[in-house]
Amino acid sequence: MKHFNTEQKLFATIIICTFAILVFAACSRSSSPSTVKEENDPSVTIDKTTLTEAFSEKDVEVIYNDSEAETLTLNGNSAVSSSSSVKIDGSIITIRSKGTYVISGTLDDGYIVVNAGDTDDVRLVFKDASITSSDYAALYCLNADNIYITLEEGTQNRLISSGEFDSKDNNNVDGAIFAKTDITINGSGSLEIRSTDHGIVGKDDVTITGGSITITSSGDGIQANDSVAIQNAVIGITCGKDGIQSDNEDDISKGYIYISSGTIDIAAGDDGLTASSSLQIDDGTVNITKSYEGIEGQNIEINGGKISIVSSDDGINAVSASSSGEMMQTDGASTLNINGGELYVRTEGDGVDSNGTFEMTGGTLIVMGPTSGANGSLDVNGSAVITGGTVIMAGASGMATNFTGASQGAILISVGNQSQGSEISVKDSSGNVILEITAESSYQSVLISSPDLIKDNSYVVTCGTYSETITLDDNLYGSGMSFGGPGGEMGGFPGDRPDGGRQKPSK
């Protein structure tokens, strides 16, 4: 997706500041600007029914009949199976028909191919199975209707692609698990995946409903063409590129990520979670300890869960692939909605960035950073409206901006240069603490919103060595692009920097 570089951002700042000075010469400063709203009708979004039906009964089914299951025992450089549906050619094993296959043992240098019928469902039960391939996918799901990988309770399993991927057919196989089919991972056992390229690659849907999965890869951790859906799993990803990516350039109804529950830890060389269409988190824990951009998608919706993001660029970025990158202009498609959950963002780029609209109705959103004036804690090109929830943002003042609409108090002030570790607090006129937090980065501006900030009341805002008493004549106090000393602000520039995302390379 698309990004402005630092020089472009600084140039934008100069232009806007120049314009602001001219406006200031003609207009008086107001600490209570009128609400500004912009219409932004998203072009296409994922039907919520699609997400609620993301998990089928078979996706969570882990019980199988031992008497009806085939066994496949891996033995060094070969394998043993009595099934006529299993072809063994040295260390290359091919499963050719529907059914349940219980796999155990160790394959030192080889791989398993599933090449069944178009309507066949194949279940692979990993029962202390370890497969290493020096030049290919450890598991290649070539053809079937659905392939289910069940991690047997109490077992430890490994899939490793240890060398350069070789070309063995017309497909560009580049993952330790490579699937041309829909695949599901379930169960309660563990699975370790290591790859010199991607961890899991799914050309259709990738669904994970259980298990403890660790992925170490030079490329993406999990990459899917149509969707990634996760519930009740524990997933740890350390990767050189994207943590979890779902990208479909041909069908906007696909290319989505849905997290229903579970625990996900990601340390990524590129983006943490990135989807070309929708990205929705309903519950669970998402901990992105390293990323370029933390969460990126066209339509992002967060309804619950605990989410922590550390990013060198934008923490949360709602952007469409069609974004033009024009200054102060929405892309007409991107949306960011926060309805619940606990979100923490530590960023050196924009904290919360939408090339379209941003609406917050509930939850808690904390943004620490950026420290560079070429970025802002909040950056929205269209309307940014808050009707519920708590917001604390502490960052640079150069591109600082407030919400454009609010049904509760939202205060943006410039506080001078304050240091990391200083205290930020808001007290009402009786001295009761409404909000307080310790800043985890240096900062010059603070944006605070809470249902407890009520129009026509006064509050004392303290930020490190700076303190100011503010009376909310309107729900919005301060509108961004601070000028002069602490507390000064210039109105009328909501969504002042249209920032897109970096266009992903073709996978």
C-alpha cells in the first residue's frame, strides 16, 4: 500500500503551516472549533455473515475413529503404510485419496504430498511427527477439497524447510506448508514450523482453530490468498517479512483476516497483520513486538481483545490499494472502527492512520509516539468521530490533530517538550482523577478523550512540567497543528496528512 516519505511529510507540514499562518492573520484562534464531518461510503466490505461463519464444524473437529484411520510411520529416509492410498517413493510420500491418516515418526529429508480428488476431504493427524525437507515444502497440499491438520493432544510436531526451494512442478512452492487447497489446523498438540522462505502459504483459505504453533521464517509467517481465520490457538511468529498476510488483488471480498480469539505473538521484519480487504479482531490477545506497520487493511474493525503494537511506521493503518496519495483527500474506501478492546500502540510513524474514516464507539486506545514532527499520533483524511471509549495519545506536535466530531470531551493541547517517564493526568474541578498514565516516549502534544469529560465543565490537564486548566465550551477543544507556546493551537485542519501504505510486492 502507499506511504509518504519523510521529505514529503515535512513538505506537507510546511505548506499547511504557511496556509495556517495566513488564516491566523484573518481569523481569531478558537479552542472550541465546530464539528467537521465528511461522508465516506466504503466501496466494498466483507459481509459480517462471512466472518461469523468462518469456522465450520469440521474446522474444530479433532475426534477420529482409530479403526477407520490409516497409519503412516515415518522412518528416517522412508516410510511405512499399509494403505493403498499412500504411495511411498523413498522419502517422497503421496496421499491420493480421502480419509484420515495418522502420521508419526521422523522423515530426515523428504516431504508429504496430498494429491487427492477434487471433492475429497483429507485429515492428517500429526502424532509426534517430524518432517524436514532440504529443498521443498515439508507438507505440500496439492489437491483436495479440504485438508485438515489435527495436532494430537500431548504431541510435539515439526515441519522444517531448511534450504533453497527447488522447482518440481508448475507451482511456485515457497512455504514449509504450501497449500493449493483450503487448509485447517486444529487440535491441542504443538507444531513447530521453520522455513527459509514462508512458514504457511495458502492459495485459498487458512483456518486455525487450535494448537500451539510456532513459526520461524525468513519470509512471511502465514500468507493466504483468500483469508486467514483464527480462534482458540496459541501462535508465535518470528519472521523476516509480514507476520500474517492475506492478499487478493482480484477479489475484494477476499483477502481478509479474522481473529475470533486466541493468543498471537508476532515479531516481524515488515507488517504484523496485513489484509488487502477487511481485518477484524473480536477477542483474544495480539502482541506485535516488532513491525514496520502493526495492523494494516482497507476496512479494520476492532471489537475486543488486548492488542499491543510496536511499529517503526504506522501502528494501525486503514488504507485501500487504490489510494491516490493526494494531499488532504480521502480514498473513499478505507474505514477504521474501534468498538471495544484494549489497544496500545508505541510508534515512530502515525499512531492511528486512516486514509478514509475513523470511528470509535468504545474500548481503550493508548498511543505513545511518534517523536518525529513529520508524523502524528492521529492521522485521518476523512471524518474522525468518537462517541465512546477512552483515548490517550502523546506524541509530536508537528502533525497533531484532534477528532472532527465527538459526543464526549476530546482535548488536544500542545505541552512543550516533555520527557519519557513523565506523568499525564486529567482531574476534574474537585480534584478527582479521571485519567492518568506514564508517558513511554517523549512528547509535545497530548490528545485525550473520555466519557467523563463533559461539556461546560473544567479540568486540570497535567503533562510533566506543564499544567493547564481547560473549560470545555464544546466537546472538542483544540483541532491540531499547534503553534506558539504550550496550549496554543490552530483550528480547521482535521485529517491534515493523507498517508497511504506501501504497495506490497507481488507474492
